[in-house]
Amino acid sequence: MTIVQPIQIQVAQNVFEAWDKLGVIGRAEKLEKALAAFSDDQGKMAQWQIDNAKREIAETRVMPESNRRT
């Protein structure tokens, strides 16, 4: 193994950590900015994937019920 490979792995881990910290919505915003680089069909598929991720795996907040009797 050369010294380059461990450095590449470390760089990849650092980039992944930064990407992961963005969360689903942050990553979706960055990906949506790149949609113009795709063809029409590719852009539609990418947008569908982004929308699906926001709907299915993004963090949601559960609102407490306010009309509950105690």
C-alpha cells in the first residue's frame, strides 16, 4: 500500500462527514442546484429522487396535540 491511498481515504472520510452534516434538506438544496447540468429526462429523474428523499427520509418534527384534555 502506498502513502497516497491512506490520504485519499482520509480525504473521502472528511468530505463524507461534511456532506452528512448537511442533512437531507441541505444535501437536496445542493443537488437541486446541479440539476441544470442534466438532460431533461435525467433532471426529472434526479428531481424525483430528491423529492422522494425529502419526503421519505428527511427529519420531521412531530407536533404535540394541543386539543387534548387532561
